[in-house]
Amino acid sequence: MNKTEKLATRAGYGQGLLEVGALHDDLIVLEGDLGAATGSAVFGKTYPERYIEAGIAEQNEVGMASGLAAVGWVPFVTSFAIFTAGRACEIVRNAVAFNNMNVKLVGSHSGITSGMDGGSHRCIEDLAWMKAIPGMVVLNPCDYNQTRLMVKKMYEYDGYCYMRTSREPVYNVTTMEDDIEIGKAQVLREGKDLTIAATGIMTTFVMEVAEKLAEEGIEATVLNYHTIKPFDAETLADYVSKTGNLLTVEEHNKFGGLTESCRSALFNRVENIRFDYVAIEDRFGETGNRRSLYPIFGLDNETIYRKAKALVK
């Protein structure tokens, strides 16, 4: 783990746009009046002719992107997750997915770490919404580096997809040299005592907990699920069958996210395992910063550590 600097995945998105946009002049970005917050503004400053400010009209923004894709552009649609995946969900379904348009959707400020915007903006349902759309690829990179790489993967992928990013700065646990593949879990750490499957920025906290467990002689395998759909069931089943247990960790409602994907993946594959999860217990978010909210919602390192220890015992 690189503990030299904390960077947000939203910033990795902006940098990724610059890097990929410099190589491909058909990449175009649409923004819902939040570019300074989502990270897309850096692309707009460098390539203003390929940056469309759609305003606070996210449904129209998605519709515009579908039209642009129809004539050969590769549009990246950006706003807060509550708007990209939530407010525009029906347009995503009918204008993008139903018509099989090559549109890339990005939802920033996901989970409960969207600053002081309040419970209305705490998007803890986006993975479930997007997973339910037929054919949708759903991505949730864990740190700044991986988000930069994922922008390139999204551009190269021929089809529609959704990526979740976060406002919260975290340490990098991956490198720019990592060979990541859409639909394939990334093994960040191998251990014989415990399997932990994590997604998004929670993966960085899981790596911190894994280091603490190792100091106590408990070796944990950490699987980073940067792709929620399509889901890599084979890797999960392989490691869980070896350790006999599983802890899932996500900043999302326990319904519809990583936890349910893991449960479904293991059904009729692995039997007699010990299982627990760290996720949001089917409730809305509230105002506050991460330091105050994570313990309230049971997403803090201490909860991850306690549940991991209980599984091993």
C-alpha cells in the first residue's frame, strides 16, 4: 500500500479522461454542471470543443449522449451517482441500453462520502440499479490509479457501461502497471485463513485491516471486485473453498450490490462456509463526513477487523 498521498477516484477519472482523450479524438464528455466536483472539468479546460455542459438536466444529458454515440462519438456521461444512475435511470435503460449505444456512464460522489450534501445525495443504490439493466457492465474501481486505468478499459469496451467513483481521497493500493480486466477479480493479497471480497474505496480500508491481521498471524486473501457485473464467480469460489469463509465489504446497500452478487455466485458452488458482510443496512444516508459516518453505518476499519476476526475464530 502506497501511503505517500491520498487521492480520490473522481480525480483519477479526470486524469484518465485527459490521457485517453489525448489519444482518441472521438472521445467526448458530457457534464451535468458538476465538473469541478466530478473531475471532468480538467478535460473541458484542455479540450473545450469536446466538452458539453448539459446543465442540471441529467435525463437530457444521457439522451444527448445516446445521439452522439449513434453518429460515431464515444461519449462519457458524468454527474453525481444519484443523478446519473438514479434520476436518469429510465433514459439509461431506454435510450442507451435498449438501443445498445456505446455510452460510458460515470456516477461520482457515490455511497455516503459525498461531503455535506445530505441524505438525498447519498447514493447507496446505484450498483443495484445499474446491475438490473440488461447487458450493463458495472465498474467500481478502488483507487486513483485503478480509475485512470478503468477509463481506458471503458473506452476500449464496445458497449455501454457504468462506473462508480467517490469523493473520498484514499491511499493507492494498486499501480498503473497492473493488468486489470473487465469481469475479472483482482487478487491484491493471498492468505490461507480468510477470504475478503471488497469493492470500490472500501478495498483500500480492507488492505489496511489485512495488514493488521497479518501482524497477529492471520493471513487474508483480498479480492478487489472492480467489476460488479459481469461477476467473476470462479475466482471467488476458488478462494472461498480454500479458506472456508468469506467477508464481503462494500459502501452500498446490502441489497443489490457486491454482497448479493457473492451470495448468488457461491450458491451450489461452495458449501458449509462461514459468511459475514460489511455493508449499509438498508437505510438512507445522512449528513456528515466519513470519519463520523462510517462508524455509524458500520463501515469503519474496526468493524471490518472485528467481523474478520470472528470468521476466523
